[in-house]
Amino acid sequence: MTHHFEIFVEEPSAEKFLRAVLPRLLPRHCTFNIYAFQGKPDLLNKLPHRLRAYASWLTQDWRIVVIVDQDNDDCHELKEQLEQIARQVNLRTRSRSGACSWQIVNRIAIEELEAWYFGEWEAVCAAYPRVSPTVPNKKSYRDPDAIAGGTSEAFERLLQRKGYFKSGLPKIKVAQEVGEYFDPYRCRSRSFICFREALIEAVRAPGDCP
């Protein structure tokens, strides 16, 4: 059973969001550290060195989670790049080792963190009450992971139309404010669900593994 997570994210907004959300997702006995980088290139550049250090001592009750935005990258190529980094330092990935024995899991927010906000629109409405609660009913926003033209841009436009953040979206502030209301079991984003299920899987008792 996992008791601790080491989580790597590409920017401070993701860190703020997860610090607000994870206490509602993980059991009380679990702890976590979150390390934010200065963008995806910075994370990818430093990740091999960081993971090599963990590989020499990582205990059975610790797991590593890496989260990056897809942005304009090919999702499969980006995932394979992350998997390859883990393999090179001899860490067992979720994709190759299965449900019970992985040491590291790589997860991609498709296409950006804001897709997770679209997947839990009630949290957005709670944080910003002037925003329409019917946004997820519209065809363009029905699938949080398939919003055309940039998820972050679409999210910013919707908030600005209601008078929020006219000078630009403050990502760290929004991450914290949405995160305060975000229900991890209500989010419809497929990429968030994959992230959520990996953590839930990790904290199961060994006998509960399939």
C-alpha cells in the first residue's frame, strides 16, 4: 500500500491546483510532495537526473507521478518520451508493470490543465459565480479533452465575457481558487480520470489488486 507520492508538474499553477485537490482524493494516511518546474522543457530536461536519484533507494510504499500538458505535442509520442526516461533509470512504469508493481506513472493533461476545470465546471461556477452553469451542455465544451483552439484560451474567454480577469488569466490564482471547490470524483475529463484512478489504485491494499 502506498503511503507517499512524489509528484512532478511542469508549472506552479498545477502545483497550486493539486495542493488544493489531493487532500480530498487521498486517504489521510497518505502524504505527498509536489515539485513544480519552469515549463515542460525544463521538466523534461531535468527529469532523468531527478529520477535516477530516486531509482537507487525508492521504497515499496512510495510512488512517483509525472504530469505534463499535452499542448501541441503528439500525445503518444510525449507519453513514450516520459516512459523511456523512466526505463533508462530502471524505474517500473504503470504502462509496463501493471496495477500493483509500478513505481512511476506518467499522466498527460489533454490538452492543458484547464481541461480538468472544464470537466468539473461546478467548481468553476463556485469560484466565479457569474459564469454560466450551462457551459458543459454546449457542443464545443461537452468533451473537456477535445475543446478546439486551445483549452486555456477557451477558458480565459469564458471568464472574461463575464467580467473576470480582463487583463489576462492569472493561472496560479485561478488554479488555487478552482482547486478549493474541485471535486475529484465529479470531474468528467478523461485525462483527469486516468490520473485519479492511478492514485486510487496505488493506495489500495495489496490484496485488492486485480
